[in-house]
Amino acid sequence: MYRRYARRLKGFFFLQLGGDEELAADATHDVFLRAYEARSRYQEGRSVSTWLFTIAYNICRNHYRSNAYEAQLLATLDAEPISEQQIEVQLDQSTLDEALAQVLAELPAPLHQLFSLHYQEELTIPQVAEIVGIPEGTVKSRLHKTMNIIRKKLNKYENK
């Protein structure tokens, strides 16, 4: 299990915990320790990756809580205006990748987590909803909000 999932989990933690490689490694090991301790509560037939990412998500939430960030970041979710404007980005891939990485780094942690789980870890909406413990509709609306924030912040690259 470790060989199969450790790299993905470490990448998830690296993105979610501020790019701190040591913290990401510690959190990755913590996932497997918690999984081992909770092995009797694993529900047979449940996806192992969903189970492990649920543990990972909870570790991130605990980290944010302990640093008093979560309340402030969740309050910003409704403060961001939603724009329906579609943008077409036409610039070389490396510039766009850098701009996107900057925008993702500036996202509130809860939105960044949802984005990472769905678009980077390629988990389905139902899997993300199960991991995060919110309804699928809420996952969809927050992902939509995240994409609008990204569009708004990358608007300067729009071909006019």
C-alpha cells in the first residue's frame, strides 16, 4: 500500500502544506500510521485510495485548525465574487503553468484542496465528497467557484 500511494499522498501534502517537504513526508507517514491503527474500521469494498485521501484530508484540516487558518479561509469562500466570464488563454505553456501555479498557491486552502483532489489527483466528485465529508453538490459549487477565481485572476492573459 505504501509503495502504491505514498508518492501521490506526499505530493498532495506538499501542495496543501505550503511546499514544506519535511512536513509533507511526516504527514504522509502519519497517513499510513493512522490507516494501520484504524485498519479494523476499514469498510471492505471501499476504495483504498479514497480511504487514504480521507485520512490525508483530515490531517490537513487538523493542521489548518492548529494554525488557526481554517476559520479565516472559510470566511473568504463567500466573499469572492463569482464571474461567469469565460477566458481564452493564449500564451506559451510554461508562462501559463507559472501563472496557474501562482494562482493555486493563493487560493484559500479548502478550495485548493478540492481542486487538488479532483483535478490533480483525478478523483471523482463522489470520491472528493466522501473524502471531504460534504455533499456532492457542494463540491461541484466550490469547484465552480474555484474555476471562476482562477479565470478572474488569469483574466490578464485573455486574448482581447
